[in-house]
Amino acid sequence: MKLIVAVDRNWAIGNEGKLLASIPEDMKFFRTTTTGNVVVMGRKTLESFPGKRPLKNRVNIVLTRDEGYTADGAVIVHDIEELLAKLEDYSDKEIYVIGGGTIYNQLLKYCDTALVTYIDDEFKADTYFPNLDKDESWKMADSGERKEHEGTVYYFRRYDKM
Ligand SMILES: NC(=O)c1ccc[n+]([C@@H]2O[C@H](COP(=O)([O-])OP(=O)(O)OC[C@H]3O[C@@H](n4cnc5c(N)ncnc54)[C@H](OP(=O)(O)O)[C@@H]3O)[C@@H](O)[C@H]2O)c1
């Protein structure tokens, strides 16, 4: 299992249900990486998408504790155990954990690769990702080249589980 996330300098990932920044090349990277594969997300992240609709051309698996929850075009699971069992149906695809904070925190231990868009800036935030630079079980394998969008500097980085 892999994860894909955009963080700022403080490893912040979101504020008031929204992303911190909108970088077109990052959105494109996210789309091309995850398309044709499986994306795993929390209910709040699903509801942050336009129209609260699942992402096209991907298997969307959504975690919620609400047994009555439905979302057209999404596979719903109610705990981590059910998620892991469901993922066995998709062994021919890559699995990407796509957030948000609660889901990254619970699934980090199952991931072997983290694709981290590092945004070299600081934003007001209420949701964070664990700082992989301070976690000895993770190592930055690719620090990425410096990129810039409208004055915002960012890097596509990869971390591998040791
Ligand atoms: N920067 C990035 O790359 C990135 C990526 C994704 C999201 N985000 C941001 O992150 C924020 C959302 O993150 P969040 O942490 O608030 O919410 P979230 O992780 O997207 O969703 C939380 C919800 O997931 C469900 N859930 C969590 N653990 C569960 C479990 N073990 N079993 C069953 N259901 C479970 C619960 O749904 P119920 O309440 O329905 O039970 C919970 O309320 C937003 O600001 C979003 O924009 C950033």
C-alpha cells in the first residue's frame, strides 16, 4: 500500500475541510498516479470533493463508521479490518491512501511508500500528517527537483519505509 499527500513545512495538510494550496501540476501528478488504481479515503475527504462525488476512473473506497452511509460509485467500509479484507479484491491494482488526517494516521503502518508533495510554505491548518523526517522507520529516497507555481516552491518527494 502507498500513500500520496501534499504537506507544508509543518506537515500540515488541511484547514476547515479544504486543501492548503492548489498547485495544478500537483493535481495532475495526483490524477495520473492514482487513475486506474484504488484510492482509500475517509468520509470527510470524500465530502471535500466537488459534488461530494468519488474520483473518476478509480476504485474509491471510503471509510465511515456510519452503517447507513452510501455514496454512489464508492465502496463503503466501516473499519480497518473490513478495509483490509476488501483490498484483497483489488490485488491487481495499486492501492493509494489519499487521506485525510485520520486515515493517514491509521494506515501509515501498512504503507511502504509515501509520495509527498512538499510545499515550502506555511499555512493556517487544523489537520496534520506525521512528520516522516522525524520518523526513523521512513527515509527520503528522492528529494525531488525544485518547482515553482505563482511563487510557491514545492518538491515531489518519495519516502520509503526502512
Ligand atoms: N494535503 C493532502 O494531501 C490531503 C489529502 C486528503 C485530505 N486532506 C485534508 O484533510 C482534511 C480532512 O481530514 P480529516 O482527518 O478531517 O478527515 P478524514 O480522515 O478524511 O475523514 C474522517 C472520517 O473518516 C471516518 N473514519 C476514520 N477512521 C475510521 C475507521 N477506523 N473506521 C471507519 N471510519 C473511519 C470517519 O467517518 P464518520 O464520521 O462518517 O464515521 C471520520 O469522521 C481536509 O482538510 C482535507 O482537505 C488533505
